[in-house]
Amino acid sequence: MSAQRSSTPSRVGYDDVSVEYLQQRQLKRGAAGWVLLAGLGVAYVISGDFSGWNLGLAEGGWGGLLIAFVLMGVMYTCMVFGLAELSSSLPVAGAGYGFARRALGPLGGYATGIAILIEYAIAPAAIATFIGGYVQALGFMTDANPWPIYLAAYVVFVGVHLWGVGEAMKVIFGITALAVVALVAWAVGMVGHFQWSNLFDIAPDGSAGSSSFLPFGYAGVLAAFVYGIWFFLAVEGVPLAAEEARDPRRDMPRGIIAAMLILLVFGAAVLLLAPGAAGSSAMQASGNPLPEAARIAAGGDSVLATVVNWVGLAGLVASFFSIVYAYSRQLFALSRAGYLPRWMSVTGRRKTPYVALVVPATIGFALAAITGNGALLINIAVFGATVSYVLMNLSHIVLRRREPDLERPYRTPGGVVTTGIALVLSATAVVATFFVDELAAGITAAVFVAFLAYFWFHSRHHLVASAPEEEFAAVQAAEAGLK
């Protein structure tokens, strides 16, 4: 590899690479149709129904979490329509980073990719702590530090990804289907125990606007945004499978929209039935809210609670497993293009990016083992997510304005108005992370800035022009020059 560098109008430089460079960095094509993509989207998120969302009850009460759920549901739905368009127009493994690279230039693309990478690297760590909670609720390792459970989750499920993407996606789909069946069975079992008064059993704290509906007042609504997001966090990762899809221009919009509709229904059912059957106060700190709600509703242990506890692990595993896929593809794309160290993008004989799988797993396990705090890790993941949402929605708006003639097999209903709504709500959600944990959000922001410094002082001078995301940008620049 030579180190010749050329200047560009955007003030970045490109290194020459060998013919073998991209041959050593190839993913398996045609591994997923739209049904598998929809399953992947549900898998990314379904753990949010089984655990984590209920911590929002301690921030905003049921009313505050309900408002947060509705507003974040609107944000995600609007954003998903925008991503459906972008992923059909620019089907690359970088997904959000690739979209922003085209719309906002190298710095905007890199910033988006790093924000997504923070989200996807930390979310599995949070889920690992919830897996530990479910395992301990079954009577295993109840008095021990659960770090061996976290380690087992990482070793087993990263190992399956190393085996191959086709196999991994089939496993994801099977586990997700099992979790969906358990969630439906739980919902049916809870309907008969539902009482409206249970939703409002958290006492008002006397803050501004507090009431039985909003026990922690108006500020509690904003703090609950983080947990409203947890119902949907990572569904935007579906486009990361673009280079492994059969027909991304057709299948990506179908897959991500179908996933979002399913998640809206499941989230609403869980938010209504778990506190409604067991009480919001009982749910606000639970590590395994669905089986605990079933136990409280039945007055003790029950077959439903035991089944949901066991199968609930499948829901947590499905999200853990699928987000591991997401972070590996995001890191793969960023490093293949030279934004991060290139050795992280090498793929093995089975066309899996093994370094990009192992490095974030090591970091995530360390954070889970050291902190053991799912709420803290959720806030860190949500900070990265919301920053990326701001940039991705902005990318859709910029591309609509700047490139009206770009081929768009799917077009967002409502156009830039739709993604404009998502942009405003996502910016508000960034602020909300500081209401939940100012220190964690501040540290995460500092890490984000450090990554930006790495780009500014080093990687922007050593990008790879033949990477797909860079080629898309080069084509756009060439077309602009002809006008």
C-alpha cells in the first residue's frame, strides 16, 4: 500500500490501496430478503419490551413514560420513513454513516458513524445486565456477581457471528420468533388482571406539574424520553445489512417499515399491561418486569411467569445477538474507508469481519462487568443514538434539497416535513439524556469529541477512495461538476 495522498476540495486526503485491499474486506451477498430484514429490525429492539423500559417509570411515572413513548414513537416512525428512502437510494454497509457522508461530507459522515458505533457498542452491554437479571430470577447465581453470565453471552453469540452471516441471521430470526410468541402469550395472560388504578400508584413528589398522572412533573416527562427510546432503539440498524441483502432497493423499505409497525404494537401492549396488572410502583425498578408482573398478578409463581422468564431470555438474546451484528458492520464500514484503523475491517474465510466483532465485544463486556448498571448503560447508548438521529434526519433533508434527481426507488411520505419532525424530536432527546444522568452523558460527549479529534488530526488525511461510501460521494461530486 502506498501512502500517496491527494488533496480534495473537501480537505481530505486519500491513500492508494492495493487490489487485494477490498478483496480482503468483502461481505456475503444475498443473505437476506425483506422478511429476514424485518425480523432483524424486531430482533434489534425486542429486548426493550422485556426489560429496561420500566426504568422510565421511576423518571416520569406512567403518564410521563406514556407521553415519552408516544413522542419517541412518532420520532422513530418519521425517521424510519426517511431511512427507507435513503437505504433504497444508497444501499451500503455504512448505512447512516454512508447517508451522512453523501449529504454532509466526510466530517458529518464520520460523526454519524461514531455516534451509531457508541450506541451499538454499549447497547449489548446494557442488555447483558438484563440477561443477568433474568437468569438470576430463575434461581441461578442469585448471590454471585453475574459477570460470568455477561461473559457467556458475549462468547457464545459473538461466536455464532464469526461462523457466518447467513447462519447468524437465521438464528436471529428463530430466536426472535420464539420471543414474539412469548410476548403475545404474556399479553393475553395479563389482560384479565388489568386495572386502571394500578397505572397511577406512584405518589406525586410535589414538583412543578406533578399529579397522579405525572408524579414527577414536567421534568419527569423529558427524563422519560430515554426509556421511551428504549422501546425502539436500534431499529435504524436494518440498513446496515444493505450489502448482504438480496435486493436492497426493494427489500430495505419493506423490512424496516414492517419492523417499526410491529414494534409500535408490542411497545404499547407492554407499557399498558405490565403496570396495569402489577402496578407502576412495583415495575419501576424491576430487572425482569414481565415475569415479575405475571407473578404479582397471579399472587405468586405461575406457569406463565416461569415460561415468560425462560423465553424472555430469548427476547434479550435476540437483541443482544442482532446488535452485535450491527456494531460489527458499522465498525467494518468506517474502518474499511479509513476513518478508523483499517485492520479492524479485515474479513475472514467466511466473509465475517472478525476484528470488528471482537473489539467492541471486549469493551462492552468490560463496561457491563465493571458497572453492572443497565440504566447507566442505556443512557450512554441513547446519547449516541440520538446524536446520530439528528444527523441522519438532517441528511435526508439535505439530500432532498441538494439532489432532487437522485434515484429514489422509495420516497418518504411527507418528504422533508416528516424527517423535520423527527429532527426536532431527536434533538430534544439529546437534551433529555442530561436530565437522566448528567455525568454519564457528559463523559460520553467527551468520548465522542475525542473520536472527532482523531478524524481531524489523522484519519481525514488517509481515507480510501475505493470504499463504497467514498465512491458514492465521488460520483455525486463528478455529477455536480458537470452541471
